[in-house]
Amino acid sequence: MTNRQRIAVLGATGSIGDSTLAILAAHSDNFDVYALSGHQRLDKLLQLCQQFNPARVCVPVDKVDDFAAKLAQAGLDSEVIGGPAGLDDIASDSQVDAVVAAIVGAAGLSSTLKAARAGKRILLANKEALVMAGQVMISLVKTHGATLLPIDSEHNAIFQCLPPSIQQDNTQIHKSSYGVRKLWLTASGGPFLQHSFAHMQQAGVAEAVKHPNWSMGQKISVDSATMMNKGLELIEACHLFDLPEDKINVVIHPQSIIHSMVEYNDGSYLAQLGSPDMKTPIAHALSYPERIDSGSQPLDLFALSALEFIAPDLQKFACLRLARQAMQAGTQATIVLNAANEIAVEAFLAERIRLTDIADINEQALSQVKVASLTADASIDDILAIDDAARRYTQTLIGQMAGQIAGQMV
Ligand code: NDP
Ligand code: MG
């Protein structure tokens, strides 16, 4: 690669952060770890600072002094800044070439938008940013000449299967002369694919977050168990590739070897295959359009048994149905769905509700939270107002439900 790129990893202490930093460490000639952020796992962040010596580091506002003291004790002079304003500052720092957006949930929205406004190269893991503000985000990317490279494995796979000119300009790709007919998002089906709905109803946190193929953070692991993750990814794909939801199919592929596909008019299906390891899409996005060694295990094609493809059961995995419904209704609905789901997942992780209640809660929020339609030029405040209304509604609903559910949980 030509120039040494300065990278900011927002969400450095998480699962995507781990994979990203493993690649950056292995390619220190090409990349400089300029900035890191963490939220609760600050001991881990301190270790990362010792390893990478970033120029800037962001922690929650009330932890800035304490963290700065610890860095000084360790003989490090990184600048410590705090909270959402600190994240925004790093995302738009003139020294930064690329921002890895790997904070989970709505907390990652503001800094991702800032990176777009600052014209950065954005390596996007935080799918919730597109679910909440896809149109705003894509329009900022275009206006400010930013580059958006998907890290989410399915979207990265699709990106790789599209011609270079579409990679550069995603406008209405199905109407272009390249003959894109459909996209196929593959899904593993999560830990409950082979189990009944009744089994899912009684599943505890440990079983729900134990994904068969991928090792990920807690929130996305629960989303995979309900298939809300695929629903969020469907919405993410609509924005990234400028397609209506009916041009995107979801297929369960339990082996997680094919990471997604593009179907063309002439009957060709282009797929990207690889081991289920996030280091591959992250390395692709870091070095795009060149290629570097990601450190992931090569596929042992001779050891692979059959590759299966199964239609998703939309009754058992109602969240997937809700995502399509929300995408058809408009951005205000996808914001409500995302917010309700974040609150419901937190409540499940806190053992206040059952796994299968998440879909019911999301459905109620979609039908009961009354918000006006958003226009394409909606402001971030308009978006956050809807997000807030949906969170408050969902908290109240869960408060009412939790008492009744407690008696039914084993
Ligand atoms: P993790 O839970 O492992 O990590 C989340 C990161 O966000 C951590 O660094 C965490 O800090 C930070 N964080 C959490 N809350 C806040 C907050 N309020 N303010 C600032 N920082 C915060 O999640 P993952 O790495 O698994 O996922 C990150 C994103 O990437 C998600 O949007 C997910 O959907 C997406 N993604 C993940 C994949 C995966 O394989 N893991 C695959 C595809 C997409 P701390 O840990 O210090 O509290
Ligand atoms: Mg994914």
C-alpha cells in the first residue's frame, strides 16, 4: 500500500475492535493506530493504549481524569477526551484517514455521521446508524466525498460481488445497465434454527448468545438468535445499495461459508466465500482496493460438507418480517424498530423478559408509537426525537410486561 493510513477505531474494546486491531498490529507498516475509544471495558482499553500508543483516546466523560492518570502512570501521553463529543471530535479529526465505526447501537450514530461530514473513509460495522439514518448518511457521504466501505460480512460480500463502478456509486443499482436483479443475504439461522419456538421461549441468555459460527458482542448475538440481525441487515442493504426491500432476499445458509450473493439478469449468481471470520471483511475494507493478509484461516474446501439453503420461517423469526414491514413504511418506522429492539435486547440480557418477547415488543412499538413520516432532509434531531419516543414507549411496555413474565420464566 502506498501511504501509511491513520486509523481511528471507535468501539476498540469490542469484538469488531479486537479483529480490527489484530489486523492493524500485523500490518503496522501500512497503518497507524491514531485513536481508540472504549466505554465500560477501560482496563482493556488501557492495555490497548499500551500496545498501540494512540495519539488520542476517548472514554466516558466521567472517566476522563481517572483514565488520564492511569495513562500517565503507564508513561503514555495520549490525549484523553470524553463522551459523545469526544467521539465526534475524533471522527472529524483532520489527522484521521479512516474511521472504523464499531460502536454498538444508536450510540454509534453521531460519530459515524460526523465522519461522513468530514469526508472520511468510513469502515462501517455499526449497522444501526444506517437503520436510523440511512438516507441522511448516504447523502452526507455523497455531498462530502466520503467513502463508505461495509464491514458487515454480508454487505462486504455483496460489495465485492458488484462491478467497480457500482462500488463507487450506488445509485439505483437495479436500474443500471449492469443487470443486477436481486441481492441474496445469507443468514446462519442462529442458535435456534433447529429448535422449536417453545424451546426458544424458555432459552436463557447463555444459550441465546452462543452463536454456532460467529463470535460477536452480546447485542448482535441476541439479534442473531431472533434474526433481528438479518432484519437490520436487510434495511442496511437497502440503503447501502439503493434498492427497495423486495429486491433483497434472505436465505438461511447454516454453514456461513457463502457470505452473500448478487443475482444478475443473465442468470449468474456471484458469491463471496470464506471462513466465518470478521477479519476478512475488515481487511478488505482497510486495504480496498488492494488486498492484504487478514490472518483468517483459509477455507478447507475438501473438508466442507454440503452447503444448505433454507427459507426462513417468518413466524418463528417474526423480527425479520417486522424489518420488511418497517422498511416499507419508511425511515420513521425503522428508527422505532431499532430503538424498541435495543431496549428489548437489554431487558432480555438483564433477564427481565423472554427471548421471544423481543419480537412482540418490537411489533407493539411499531404499531403503537405514533410518529410523523420523515422526509429525506430530516435532521439528526428529528431522528433522535423518534428514537427517544420509541425508547420511552418500550421501557414503559417492558415495565408492565416484566411482572407478568417473571412468573412464567424458568
Ligand atoms: P461489542 O459489544 O463487542 O462492542 C461494542 C463496542 O461499543 C465496545 O467498544 C463498547 O465499549 C462500545 N460501546 C458500547 N456502548 C457505548 C456507548 N454508549 N458509547 C460509546 N461506546 C460504546 O459489539 P460488536 O463489536 O460485536 O459490534 C459492534 C457493531 O458492529 C454493532 O453495531 C454490530 O451490529 C456490528 N457488527 C458486528 C459484528 C461482529 O462479528 N461482532 C459483525 C457485523 C456487524 P466497551 O466494550 O468498552 O463497553
Ligand atoms: Mg452480518
